[in-house]
Amino acid sequence: MSFKQFVLQLFFVSMAIVAFIFLFGLFSIDWAQNNLLGYYAVVGFIILFLPTFYIAKKSAQSANKQLFTGIIMLSVLSKLVVSIVMVFWYHKNFHPSGPLFLVPFFLVYIIYTIFESQFMIKLGKDDSKRKSVSGSSK
């Protein structure tokens, strides 16, 4: 998967999520009051995924397969930490009235987790470059 393909897929997924959040906000006042966290999550995950893709692509090309696994684990951990910080920050600054403020966020989190899994699998399956790197050292 090239960086251009990744950015295009990330753009389309992000626009679909933003449209989804906006449309549900039109039909539900509770949702509309809490959709700001969903928008913040979209921006946060985009910022997080751009360097993640670059690092994961480089590690997938490495002959060391454990490096790629470590990058996946680091990506999951960093996404979790960013998510927790974002939720606490939003709760402290915007004082939502109930726990429903988490619904848009969790939907965004789930969709981006599926997207992240997809692009990590594609990067991991690209063995052609790994073989050429490890094959040249023999």
C-alpha cells in the first residue's frame, strides 16, 4: 500500500465519519450536543495515523518481523492513550450532561480501529519488499 493510497482511504473514511456524525446530529438533539468529541476524535486519529503509517511501512519492510509486531502494539497503545486523554479533556472542559457524550466517540473509535487493522494487515502482507531486503544479505 502506497502512502497516496493510504491518505486517500483515510480521507474517505474520515469524511464518511464526519458525515455520519453530522447526519445523526440532525435527528437527535442529544447526539448533536455531544458530537464535538466525535469531531475532535476524527482530527486526533488522523494526526495519529499519518506517522503510524510511515513507521509501520518502514518496519514492515524490515527483515525483523518482531519490529512490525512491536509497532502494531505501540500503535494500539498510543491510540488508547490518546483516546483516554481526549475523553478526560473533553469531560473537564465541556461538562457533558450525561454519559451519552461517549457514543459518538466510541463509534469513531470503532470505525478507525477497523481502518487501522485493515491498513496494518495490508502492510504486513507486503512480503515482496521484506524478501528482497533479507534476500540481499545472504
